Amino acid sequence: MPTLVKPVRRASHRRVRVPAARRRTASPAQSAVTAEPTFAEIAAQYLQRHIERYLVPRAARLARYAHAYLATVKVSRSGGGSMPFTQKPFREITIADVEEVIERKAVPAMKVVRRGRVQWARKVGGGPTANRLHAHLRGLWRWAIVKGYCDSTPFARAGLPTLRMRPEHARSRRLTSDEAARLMAACGSHLRDLIIAALETGCRKQELLSLQWHQVDWARNELWLPGAKTKTKRPRRIPISAALYEMLVRRQRGPTGQVYGPNDYVFGTDTGARIQDIKTAWINTCRRAGIRGLRFHDLRHEAASRKVEAGYPMHAVSLWLGHTNLTTTARYLNADVAQLHALNDRPGPSASSAPPSSPCG
């Protein structure tokens, strides 16, 4: 009798679905590691969603510079070894990590800068620069807490500060009359007009370089600075002095006699285009004039000091400069020794004289 052979079923290559309850899932710790954003990712969000949206363009440039520096600093890794500060998970950054990057920035160093054929040495880092980095990182962590990226900040614990800024001393650099004469003699026509404008208006360098002709209100004899072009994001109006008026009338026409349009720049090129910076021209002019240690921003301090010496009240000078509080204005004012002598020679009771007797005494 023939033997019956059962057919053998071939193994199926179809995928067998595993019930959801039996699937292997990543542990919460593994998920947290993969989803934890790094400092670079949080910093990019802070730059895009806060600084670029609400602050002036210069703040965004400084933030990018700070982030580029932070990428060069290595801090300890939680599992051992070291890693770039910007690549460390944001929640794992410690007080020691932040203190390390700030302390490194506080050490001054000399950097050689080249622009074309011009070369000069510039000091980078130092206490004030470290304070700016401190303020930037502190603001970043406050923003991250509000947005839910973290629950605490390395800058405070139990309501007390853990990292403090370094003390700063306000600059007391004044432009002497001899330096002013040498500076004006050594500079070209464009820079000379910018210096006149800075001393007559107290404006910042970028406020002047971004000034367009439609901002010159001839009817009201004022310069109009919209909030988009000021550091504090607040608009302000500046009266036009006689010296500034004369210079603006002269600059209204180009070298070929053409009248500039409303969107052309007051301190731009011959065609009315914007000039981004005057750093090279300023350095060369100061070198030719034999002036050391003078910055273009010092002209703003000089203008404010001259206003106070002329008898302007401090609150008016603060409004003129566009400051939000008088404390900032007070740092700008540098009393001259000659002014102190003039005040001392004014008639009035001396400090050693006896106070007047009271009528009731």
C-alpha cells in the first residue's frame, strides 16, 4: 500500500506583526537624550525669535559674534572628556560651564586686523567684553525659561545671583581744542562732515550713517530718527543747529550738482548709496593727526559734556541723546577741570562759611 506523504509547507517570508504591547520601545532616558536640544539650537531660536524680531540689527551681529566665540570654547562632558560649549545639551550646562566661557572672554588679547593695505592691532576681550557676554547669556536663559526650554538659570539660585559682572569704569576721554583742530585738518571732507554732525547732534555712528534725506525735516528744523534706526528702538527728534544746517545745505547736492532724492543717504557716497562703516578712515585720520585713544563714539560723550557745560539740564541732555534713564546719561558726562575751576570761582557762600542763622533762633 503506498505511503502517503504530507506536503511540506514552505516557510513564509511575510512579516509577522508584533502586538503593540510586546514591541520594544525606547526608554524615557533614551528619548530625553535624543530630544534634548543643544545650546546652539536654543541660541539660534533666541536669535531668530527675539533678537532679530525686537532688537536693532547691531544686537544680532553681536549675538552671532558671541555664538561664534562660544563654539571655540570646550567644557566638560557629563560622561567624561570635553565638548564644544555650543554642542552641549542645554539642560546639562552648569554654572561652572558658563563661568568658564565668561572667564576666558575676560582675559584681554591683541588681535591683528587687516583691511586692504591698512593693518593695526586691536585689543579683544577684557572685563567690559565679558560683561556684555554675561548680559547676553543671562537674557538667553531668561528667554529659555519663559519659552519652556528649561526650568532654572545658571545665573541665580534661590533668588540669589551666582555669577556677577565685573566693575566697569566710565570712559573719561575728552576731545581737547588742540586735538579737534588737528583732527579736522587731517580728515577728508566726508569724515569732517560726520564729525561735525556727531558733535552737533550727539548721534551714534550708525544713526548718522543710516540717515536719509527724508529724515531731514526742513520745516521743523529737526532730524527725525525712527525707532527702527535707534539703539533703544525709540524714535526721537533732534534740533538742527546753525553749523549742522550749513553743512546739510552744502551736502544736498552731489559733486556734479545733482540734488539727492529722499531715499538717498545724507552721509553716503557721491551717488547717494549707503556707507557701511568709516573705521578705516577714522584710524588713518587719527594716525595722521597724532591722536591716540580716541574713538568715534567718544564724540557722542563729548557732545553731551559740552551741552551740560553750556547749562543744559541733565534731563534735556538725556532726551537729546535718546537715553531711557538718567543713570546712562550720567556715565556720558565728563566734567573738565577748567569747568570745575569756573564753578569754584562763582560768587556764593563757601563750604567753610557758617550757615545763616535762623530767624527763630
